[in-house]
Amino acid sequence: MDFNQIQELIRMVSKHKLSEFSLKEGDFKLVIRNQVAGTETVVSAAPVAVPAPQPVVTMAAPAAAPAKTDAAPAAPAAADEDNNPRYKQIKSPMVGTFYRSSGPEKGPFVKVGDTVDVGSKVCIIEAMKLFNEIESELKGKIVKVLVEDATPVEYDQPLFLIDPS
């Protein structure tokens, strides 16, 4: 199936207001879906390769009685730290993957206790295979890193807490 035939199928699916159209010829499979809210069309074409299902085995350990530790009082203190109105947040300007350093063998750009100026590099966010250096828009001391290294972040998600005083 060539590109022009696929375009014609997309036009027909849109014209007739079909929600989904599937076509399978040998190893070739084409699925066209119309979005409910608009006329946007999603096209997916790929060879079909179905792996054999693997059995899933799960084992649960017996539940142990909770041990008393001195760490319980630390949780409310951490929650108070996050809600302290004196602290400001450095937020993610985009969706992507958060990295604290420029490479696996390199140290983080900033650590808790470091002082940053406006324009200081604080992290990298990878989006669509592009590594974007994120700079601080605030001056102050890093109080807390709110995101784990190499984890996905959303737009406007808080990344760091800063004490501007």
C-alpha cells in the first residue's frame, strides 16, 4: 500500500465520520482512528509481530508487624517544609525526563544546601531527544530536590524548593 492510498483512506474515514477503520494485508496492518472531539486523525501502520505470552508468577511475603522507628516524626517535618510559604519553587518549563546531572559519571548541578543565582543551571530536562538545560529564575539556597533523577516530569511541576532569604 502506498502513501497516496493511505491518504485516500484517511479522507474517506473522515468524510464518512467513522470512528475507527482497520485494514490487514499479510504482515501489514493499518488502523485509522478519528478523535471524538475533532477531526484529527491518527494513523498507525506497522508489521504485526505478536510475542508469545509469558506466564506471570507473583509471590507475596507474609505481612510483618510494623516496626516502631524514630523516622515517623520526620514525615510531618518534611510535609511542613514543602508547605512553608517562605520557600519558592523552581518549576519545570516543559514535559520530559528530569536529570540532575549532565552525565551518569558527573555530579549533580545542584545539591541541597547549595546557593544558586538567577541563571544558574539546576538540571536538564530531556524532551524528544533534546537535552534542555534548566536555569534558576530565583536566587537563594536549595532546600529540597522534589523529583528523583531520571523520572518523568510534567509542565509546571515543582522541581526544587528554594529559600530566597
